[in-house]
Amino acid sequence: MRSRVPRSPGKVLAAGATAALLGLSMAGSAAAAGPKGGLFSLSGGAPIPTNANCAGGTAQGCAEAGYQASGRDFRYAQAVIIVPGHQGVVTATAPGEADPQLYVALTDSAGTGGPPGGTRETPGSTGETPGSTGETPGIPAGEYARVGVRPCTGGAPCGSSGWEAFAQVLGTTTPPVGPPSFVTPIAAAGEGDGVFVSVYLAPSGQSVHTVITLPDGSTFNNTFTDRGAVFPWAQAVADWTTATAKPQPVPPSPAKVRDAQFLEGRFTTLNGQQGTFAGPWALNAFEGTGNGAPPPAGTLLVQPSYLWNDETNFHGRFGDAFGVWRFPF
């Protein structure tokens, strides 16, 4: 991974060299573990399984790997997402080739298999008020705001890397899968570098603001109308929902394969409590299995790592980074 990582005004982002060293360390541990060895002890509560062989296209929670915060209402999410170091693949020519979307999100749906409820904050309060009804598992996401990186194909606005940065804000009256609200290309030189992304719910609850900073320093600020938005979940995920080929086991090998990396993770609740991915709030990992059932009933195909610290020292708190890995079986 290159050492050039974008800097956003007022934010100190992770040094690429540090991320590279940590990534190499994790890769070495994976190689030493061997097939079926080295499964991660995930951070947070019980993992949420998602179906890596789902039909896809509409249901959030279909073939996802990452982390989801809950138990609060959220207004902010950010990360530095490392652009995979290869040409983005949209239409796979072999099983498992299609790349996922990589994003942070504020959402009103926990996705397939998500927690059945939680707590909801009263705006302006200092605590939470019970009353969330949650979402019915398998029902498409209703309202969400996502910003991240995704594979693309064809001409403009797709970049020469086959990757583009995007923002997608969908309200309750909008179909749950649709075109992004904003896209901008990522040049081939940006492969392996970090893209800073953030999404922020305005205090009025009537609009969402997104920021994208590319590896070359170009910054894109956008505001989208989203009246009455309430987001009981915040996420950082690799999502194969719309991919033409779902994640498959990697070829027999002594090592796992890392598909993605998230650094500089931050979530903020509606009442202003800040944290890394780790909290203070409930946290669960998404992992992809062959049939949507948790292991051992389902074969584990894709999983986030445990949370670790990329040494940006956000108020001395731990847990602002993780990778997404596929397993050899």
C-alpha cells in the first residue's frame, strides 16, 4: 500500500506506512494459521450472519462483512477506506471475482438477521429512551445514507482504476436500491491509497451532508434532502448485495485473502457522544456464510477482522480499524 493518504481539514488521517505495516503483520499471521485456522475472534457481541449466496439486488444484509453499531440513534460516520490494489471488477468472469461496495452508512434498517430492536435517543437528550421496533429480517432497507468506494465499469464517470467514490442517500419513499446520489472517478494511481469518507445528519433532521476526499486531495462536499431521517444503526461494511458474483472461498492456500481495509473509523450518536467503531454503544459484526446460518451450520466465507487501532489516537480510544477477509476452505 502506498504511503499517500488524503488529509481532510481538521482531521489527521492514518499514515499509510503504519497501515501497511499492520496489514503485513496480519497477513503474516493469516499465512501461519493455515486453512480453517486463524478465524477471527470478532469484536462486539454475537456476529450477524448474512447469506453469501443470496439472490441479491434488494435486501440489505445480503453478503456483507463489517461492523454495525446499534442501541443509539446516530448522526455521523466516517472512515478512510483503502481502495483495493487492483482493477475494480463489476461483472465477474469467474465465481467470487466481483468486488464489493465499501462504505460507511447511517441507516434505519439493521439488515437481514439484524437485532430485533434496541434503544432510541430522544433528540437533544443525554440518554436513550426505549422504544425501537427495529426491522423485520429480510425486509429491504428503508432509509439510509451511504458514502464510500465501489467498483464500476465503462466510461465516465468510472475512473481508470475501475473504482469510483460514491454517496447514496435514499429516503423512505425511494426504492432501496437505486443510482448513487453522487459519484466521482478514482484514478488508477489511487489504487492502494485511502479515500476519506464521512456522512453527517444535520441537526434539523432534514438533510444529510457527505464528504469525500480522494488520494489526490480533491474534496467533494454534498448535501442531500432527507426529511425526518432517524438512524438507529451506523455501519462500516463490505457489501456484495448488488455484485453479480457473491464472495466465494479463495483457492486452496495457506492464507486468507484481504478484500478491504477500513481505517480512522468514527461514529457519533445523535446527542453528540463520539467514539471509534468500538463504542460507547452495542456493536456486532456482519459475516458472510454459504447459507446465511452461523457457523458451523453455515460455511464461513467472508469475515471482518477484530477491531484494532491504526494509531491515530482518537481521544486515546481503541478500535478504529479492521480488515475484511475471505477464507480458504
